[in-house]
Amino acid sequence: MANKNVESIRREITKVGEEIARTDELLEKRGRLVEEARAAGLTFREIAALLGITETGLRKTQKAFRARVTTLEAKAS
């Protein structure tokens, strides 16, 4: 019985890991799309409304996104 429980836990951990990876990919995609939208002339308010989040929340997530991109670019060079 204990082995079945361990296998069940392993499967759940694997599923969570996969979901986290997908979440990270979506956050990256959102960050890039927001940058594109801003370059195209959309306001933070418009973009936030489209995403269903607050303007403040969007600004915070974009600040974090830009920091990640800057860090990754610095490591790559």
C-alpha cells in the first residue's frame, strides 16, 4: 500500500512541475505581448483591462518581467 501512495505522490509532483513550467511560459508570453502592445501604442490601462487585472498589477508584473529579461540577457553575454 505504501508503494502505491509513493507512486501517486510522484505522479502529482510531476503534474505540478509540468503546470509550473506552463505557467512560466504563459507569464513570459504575456510579458512579451505587453511590451509589443505598449510599442504599438496601447496604454497600461487598456492592456490591464484586456487581461482582467489592475493597472498597478500589470505595471508590477512588467517591472518583474523586464528585470528577468535584463538578467537573462546579462548572463547570455
